[in-house]
Amino acid sequence: MKRFAIVLAAGQGKRMKSKLYKVLHPVCGKPMVGHVVNTVQQVHCERSVVVVGHGAEAVRSYLQDTAEYVLQEQQLGTGHAVKQAKDLLGGEEGSTLVVCGDTPLVTPETLENLLNLHESSNAAVTVLTARTDNPKGYGRIIRGEDGNVLRIVEQKDCSPEEDAVTEFNTGTYCFDNKKLFAALEKVTNQNVQQEYYLTDCVSILKEAGETVLAYQTDDYAESIGVNDRLALSQAEGYMRERINRAHMLNGVTIIDPASTYIGADVTIGSDTVLYPGTVLKGNTVIGEDCVIGPDSDIEDSVIAQGVSVKHSVLSHAEVGARASVGPFAYLRPGAKLGEDVKVGDFVEVKNAVIDNGSKVSHLSYIGDAKVGKNVNIGCGAITVNYDGYNKSVTEIEDDAFIGSNVNLVAPVKVGKGAFVVAGSTITQSVPDNDLAIARTRQENKPGYAEEIRSRAIAKKNNKS
């Protein structure tokens, strides 16, 4: 049987009080609507239609070709929103999921179970439900003696007995596709809000003698719809706990999960240890047997096995096997470290390749550079890559030695096995195995330090 999905993402989200469109607010680094679209793709929906309204272009820009789109120009209710997909899906045979774009915590496992129950029972509609001791604000699920759904009653319309029901409607449904669009033709806006409600389809199908079922998730968190910053924080907390738990079950040690942030799209190998204060974002990939943290921020970076990163920031960087980064290092976009490389304290690397076995141990800036194998770059050495208008490249070939406090004024090349003496400012290329020294000869003036001090004291006294 074919499967389809309609994702409702047209609401403005005024309660977010934000310039950012509601469904684009991130939960663990990924916009909510991205979580939902990825989830429906995992249950093998052949077509996914996103209903957009406010912020339509921003949603399309983010999701791109992962979905089809229809526009709900006026927000006239959930039933009206789903009806906008009729031209795309109205003639299809199969099952259609309807999911809100602000419910990022619903899981593929739950949707698969919902679909399986729906399809095996030949139901017209199956409602995803959950339970909570305080279902305030939710529509209650009223079941018959056979366990099937009789009706969904909104809280304002509940009798005392119905109000005591703890099972509620999450707003996620599975419909027989053709019966869905047939029922939508009968939905009216004869209510206080003058809106077309999708829940009315349940009643319409029930009154027509169709089978209406409910599948209850055991995880209340899956029901959370994010309408304000409080709910966003709550969803973030549940998602972080879920992500951390999955990584720990896959063999990752997280010393303090409460102080560790891992984005939804991060991959981590087994036997890696994450220390407190670790933040992993974007499409970061970390290999096995790494030690990350404490207090390290890594975004959209690829880290091979056996790497150590301490108290450092990495953005769009690549780190080879067994490399050591930090403490207090900064790898900026384009930084590529080979195997067994050491980048130490207060070293910044930008748009530079540092090949296997090389060391930049402390207090250096390496930008727009190509550094070969087994190179030693001393304390305080920098590549002078910018003249105020253009960036130029520094090349340092294999086995070269760069002394402390050296300035390499690009464009410049230091040859294989060359030696640059500490304190030099290099403006010309250094051939292979040459020694380069570029500093003035030292001159000592006997007793002159005392004269300088005397002058300074006299100047100070004159001012007072």
C-alpha cells in the first residue's frame, strides 16, 4: 500500500514572539519541521507535502527538494490546511499521515506502529493518542466498549466524565487517503472560531459507519506541540535526553549528560568519551576512541579515531587520526589536520592543511597555509597572510623547522628540511635544507639601562 504524508506548517506562531517562523525554530540544532519531514521519510512515505503559509519561502529554502509544497494563503483551520493538498494527493490510493510541523518529538517507530494498525484494520482513520495526568487543553479520546474511538471531544465541550479522561488527541492522524478528502468536503466552519477543523473528519467518518481507531504512544513527549518558548525548551530537553541516551546505548561514554549538548545529526563512534561542557553541533562526525572536552564546541567538523580535543572550538574543520587539539585551540573553517598532528594551547588555524606528524604547540596563527609532514612550528610563529586587501598562501614543506616568534610574510615558501631561526621575519622563500635568519644583529650599550630609568623618574617627578 502506498503511503503519503501531509505536514502542517502554515501557522504564524505568534506566541513564539519571534522574527523566525515558528517551525524553523531549532530543537537540538535542527528546525522542527526538519525533524518531522525526516521522520515521515523514515516510514517510507512516497510523497511528502508540506502545507506552508507564513514564512513559506523560508520553509521552502530550508527543506528544498525533500518535499512538495502547497500554499495555505489564509489560515482557516487544520481541515482547510489539509484540503490544500487535494490537487496533489486527492486522486491517490493509500494511507496518508497528517502531522503538525511543530511536533519534532514524534518518532518513526510510533508512526510505523500507527500505520501498521491502520492498514491491518482497514480503518478509515487512526488517531495517535497519549496519556497524561493533566490533559488540560487537549481534546479527549472517548472510546466505546470495543476499544474503538467514538468521538474526540474538545475540553471546552467536555462533560465532567469526559473531562476526567486522561487519553488525549496528539493531532497526528493516519487516514485512508480518498476517504480523507471525501470527508473534508463535508467539513464546515460552523463553530466559535469559524474554522475548518480536521477533527471533524473523525466524526464524519464515524457517522458514516467507517472504522475509527486510536493508537496510543507510551511516550508523552511525542505529543508535544511547540507554540511558545516554554514548550520549545521542554522539547529541547526531551530531545537532548533521547539523543544522549541513544549515543550511550551505542557505546559512547558521556560523563555528565546534563551538561553535554549533542545535535540531532551528530555521529559518534564507540568508546569515545565526552566530558562535561561538550557541545557538538551540525553534521559533526566523531570517530571511535576519541576524548572530547571538557568545554569544547565542535560544529560541522569531521574527527577521525583516537583524537583528543580539550577546551577548544572547531568549526567546519577536519582532524586526522590520533591528533591532539588544545587546550584553548581554535580550528576555523578550512582547517585540515593530518594524522598525529598536535595543535596546542592558544593556536588558531584557518584555511590551512597541516600534514601528518607536524606540531604547532602554542601561541601561533596558521592561516591560508600548506604545512607538510613532520614540521615543527615554534611558539609565537605566525603566517602573515593578509595585506589589507588579499589573502596569500604560505607553504612549509616536510621536515622544516620554524623557530619561535617567526613571521612568515606570504606569499612565501619554506623548503624541505629548511631551518628558520627564531625571531626572523621571512619575506623571501627559503630553499630546501637552508638556514634562514632575518633579524638585526644584537648590540649591548653598557650601563645604558640605568640612564633610561633615571630619565623616566625625572620625567615623572616633573609632572607631579
